[in-house]
Amino acid sequence: MVAAARGASRAALVAVLLAVVVVTAACGAADPAGGPSPTGPSGPCGTTGAPDETTDVLLGMTETEATARVEAGGLSVRVVGRGAECFPVTMDFRADRVNLDLDDAGTVRGAGRG
């Protein structure tokens, strides 16, 4: 009787651990900020924030061109990624900041407010 209860407890524990692994793996594929997916229009880093009409025009510009345009509008710039590297960034939202994700050549491939 005790051995059967112990076996059932182990089976339940294994089931719970398996569920945790599956849920954790599924969550790891999503952007923790709740923004666009890492391969979406915001760029591979997925941390650029919400794209809008202000940031859509930046796509394809060089870093220098995009920075000048953003700063001329009274906003600040933060580079969140360059090439294959995504930089660690804070999760705070700032409406006066534009996040840029750049390719290896320094061209904007993703941009968003935040």
C-alpha cells in the first residue's frame, strides 16, 4: 500500500515537472516585454517597442540619419541591438525615447517607441 502511494506521488511529481518544463519553454519563445515577436517588424531583438508612424519612417536609414531625425523631433535614442547581438535593456517605457535595432551595416531594421 505504501509503495503504491509512493509510486503515485512520483508519477504526480514527474507530471508537474514536465508541465513546468513545457510552459517555461513556451514562454521563453515570447518577448518578455509583451511586444512584437523577435522576428516581427520590430527587428530581431524584439525589444524596440511599439512601432508607429514616427518610427516606421526610420526603417532603412543609417544609425546617424535615424538619430538625427529622432533628436530633431525632441526625442532620445537607444540602440537595443546591432547585428546578431541584442543588448540588455531596461523594461521601463518612456514615450520620449525611440529604440533602434540595427543590422551589421548600421542600418535600422527595427524601431519603436519606448
